[in-house]
Amino acid sequence: MPGGALRRLERCRDDYGSGAAAHKLALLAALGRTQLTGPGQVRRLHETLCFLRAYPDDAQVLAVVERMLARFDRRADLRAHREALAHGGIAGTTTWYPFFWPTARWLATRWPKQLRFDRSDAEAEKSLARALPLLVTPHEAVALRELKLAGYAAVDRLRARGQTDATFLVRRVAALAGDDFTREAFYDAINPSCELLAAGDTPARTGEKFAPAPVVFRSAPLRRGRPDLRAEARRAPRSVRRLSTADGARLVDLARGAMVGRSRDLDAFAYGNAGDCWLVDDGGGLAFGLIGVAAERRAPLAAIYGGLTLSNGVPIGYIQADLAGRSAALSFNTFETFRGGEAAFNFGRLLAVLRHVFGADAFSIEPYQLGEGNDEGIASGAWWFYYKLGFRPRAAAARTLAAVELARMKHRPAHRSSSATLRQLAAHHLFFDLDRRRRTPLPPLATIGLRVARLLAARHGDREQARAQIGREAAAVLGLRSLRLLSDGERRAFADFSPLVLLAGAARWPQRHRRDLLALIRAKAAGSELDYARRLAAHEPLCKALLAQ
């Protein structure tokens, strides 16, 4: 029976060593010849194949798995259950999500005939009806207002033959006057739910792989133990190399597609910079594909890098690090298919990467990642995952509740925290310092923003004139004779940093620290933000003045 073969393959998928590969090959051959009986079995086979692609025994197992995945959308059982399998990111099925503006624009550009509205979204239809008159010619706007057409009906009267409704909207928004920030705000105010119909190359989890990543075959069990994060952080990754722009573009597309196939969106990927991509080879088939943010979307102080965790080139999770000095605020997600693998080990290696590549040695996890407003974080037990690795809360309420839960577990080892308890715990950050003697606070970015506001307001004049005056004062402090010596991007970075120069008291610093600060500001506008992140982490006077409390 095909169900029996599937269960046996699931049980042995992460067995390695003598005879394991031959056993898997026999089961794969059987499952390749037979039709499964329901959507659940088809989905389970798909997930097992994806797992084996990430953790293959040898070249033969990998080749068989990749052939089966390449033909997965042509399986008769998938076609029979296509509707039931929709929205799961499997090749040959429809994907659904209210994509944010940059992702919607990317999809409409790459797959214009596949992107369409989910017309069951009544709220989006109302917003669409209000917005459309602003996107068309005056004559068309008059007609829309006179006829009072509902949003989807109005689009149908306006779009060209063969053009989808969603692609029509994206193209009209893209043609708006203003800049991309304006267009993003306009589109996201409509917030339409969309469907991406399957085509041969539309994003799907089935075919995800980054070819330049290293491939290493398995002969030993997966590393499921709980790592010592400090010991891991001392061990540097094998290599770090900047990708070519072409390979960077492939990595950005892969990351965007990985989100689309899982009905997610991540700004670090949506605004990914193909010229600021890095491949970190950590050995053993593990790698991290790091993606910087486009210059116009960079944060004013922190450096933000998104990334994919790769096992033999297969995306098994995503990350984001907001780096401010030596502090890194982390988002870490292992995709559901791979949660029985090496999540804790991979997280430990991520901290090593952040230390050796960016200079970070203090880490925090925000409440959303722990489960606040995030059901997936609650269901996965994210809070205890990080706690058991050494992260600790600093809020008194969380420390007290954690102590109660630990006492219950000691008394009754089978005890598990309830969802309600996990939500209470998740309301507060978790922290981890590589240096046990330190207690690094969260970078006070909101406080810095308010201090900048007070500085501008204290000038008692036109805000633009105040910014120009502050810029002149900062230039004098740093010995910059003229802003004309800077590129356009450097001038924008300098304008953002000028209030910080004054707030940090840089006029009192030795000349070498002021010289380093000017180099740091110029690095903020470079093609890659990596050098900026390193310089910020190493600039102790600036970090002490702005980032410490």
C-alpha cells in the first residue's frame, strides 16, 4: 500500500549510515510509481521529499528526490487534489496572500497573467472603489463616480482584455506621481488579497534551492542537541564571500519566493539589495545567505540584514538581524518542514555568524517572535526554545512567571506551559550576552528619535532650516569643509546622522574618533552596509553616547 511506504519513508527520513540510503531509494521508487489516496498523503510526501533534498544521504538519493520534486506538479494525485492542496506553496497549486506593495509589484512584473484578486475580500473591494478614481484619467474618474460601480466591477470595466485585475491595479499604482514611498502607502491602504495561479516557474516551495551554496552528504545523525551558544560563538564560519550582483539577484528572488510560497512577507527581502548579498559557508552543508536592504530603504541608525538558512542550498528557514552597535535584535524562523532537524544548532551558528561577520555580541528576541500576536510562535513554543538556549527575560513579571513554570516542571516533568501562560511570557523581550559580565540594554532607538525631535524643535524656526543649520554644525565638528565632497547618497546619510553627531557630544572627542565617525557615516551610503555595521559596532564613543543607558 502506498500509505505504508510513505509512513516508512517518514520514519527513516533522518536515518543515516549503513543501508539507510538503499532503504530510502527503494521506498522512493515505490512512491514514484503509485498514486496516493488523499491530499494529506500528497502533502506529506512533498514535505518528506523537501526534507531529503535538504539532508540527502548521497548523490543518488539527492538525484532521485530532485527528479520527483521537478515532476511533482504533474503527479496525478496532486492534480486530483489540487484545490485541497491550495495555499500550501506546493508546485502546481494556487498561492494566496495580501501581498505588500514591493512583493505585489515583483509578482505582477514577473508573472502578470498569474496574479489576480481574491474577490471574496469585501473590505478590499470597498477600498478599491474609493481609490480607483485617483488612478485613471479624469473622464474615467467621472464615469466611476457617476456609476458608483463596486471595486471589482469597476476594474473589469477598465482593464485591457487579457490583463488580470491585480496586475491592472499594480501598474496603475506604479504610474502614480511621487516616489515609491507614496505608491506603497497608496497600495497598502487598499490591501487587496491576491491569488497567484500556478505556472511552471511561479514561486513554490517544491523547487527552492540556491545553487551556489555548498552541498555535503549526510552519514551521521542530525545535530539535535542543545548547543552551548558561547562556545559556538567562538567558532568562526568557514568562509564569507560577497556574491556577484547576478547571484545576489538570484538569492533575493529565492528569498522573496520562499515567503510567497509560505504566505508571508518580509521587508528585508521585499527591499533586498542584490548588490549587498553574502554567502556564509559554515561547513557540513549549512550556509547563510545574507541580504542587505536597498539604500533608500535603510534604517537611519541600525543596519538590517535578512537572510535564508540554507541546508545544501535548500531554504530551511529565514532570519533577520537589526544591528545597532554590538547589539542584534533577532528574528529566527525554521520552516515547519524542517523543525524536526537542527534548529537549535543552526541558531547557535547564526550567533557565531553575527559575531564574526558584524561584530555583534549581545542579542535580543522581540515579543512578536516569542508569540505576542503570533499564533505560530505560541504553537511552536518559541519562548522556551530560546530560554533553554540561555536567553533570559529581564522584566520582573516574566522572571516571576518563568520561575513558577520551572517549579511546576520540576515537580511534574510532563508539565507544559499553557497558551495563556506563553502569551504572558511572550509580552517581554529575551536577552543573551556573550560576555556574562555584561547586561546590554536594548538600543534606545525611540528615545534617540525623540531627542532628535527636541533638538530640531529647539531651533525655533523652520524645520528644514533647522536641519540645514544642524548639518553645518555637524560638518564643522567632523572637519568636513563642504558637503559637495560627498556623493548624493552620502549627503542623505550625513543629513540623517547630523543630529546624532551633536547629541553624542562628538565635538569633545579626540580627532581620530571624529574621523572614524565621518568614515562610518559615509559607509552608511555604500553599496553594502556591512562595513557600516562593523564600524558602528567598533565605535565605542558613539555606542556609549547613543546606544547605552
